[in-house]
Amino acid sequence: MDLVEIKARGAGRPHDRCMNPAAPAPALAPLDPDPQHVAARALRAADRAFDRLYGAAANPLRQLGALVMFSFWLSVGSGTYLYI
């Protein structure tokens, strides 16, 4: 069967399965197979939870860059002090 015959018969329309109950159901795609999307959704959920707990301005996840830079320079400073 070629594409012209398929289009002529109207196959592929949503109501075709209702007209032909013997036709197999289309395969359902998994909700979110990509682990990056799952991780991003988990991070957003944690971010919303921390927003409710601490408020948006004091959310530690939103301040993570500043906390990392502070920790980095603190370790550089203390390492320099110990080395000298």
C-alpha cells in the first residue's frame, strides 16, 4: 500500500480507531525518558519548596553561585595562610 492509498482511505485520523476496533492502539510514549528533564523537574520542585520555606530572597538554591564563590575564596585564603 502506498502513501496515496493511505491518504485516500483516511488512515491515521484520530477517529479511525473508533471505526475499526481491531486496529492496534498507538504506542504511548514514556512521560519523560530524558534524565536531564527529570533532574530539571526535581530541581524546580526543590526550588519551589525552598521558596516556600525561606522566601524567594533568602532561598539558598538561588544564592548558590554566591555561596560557591564565597567558599572558594575562603578556602583560597585559608590555604594561602596555612602555606605561608
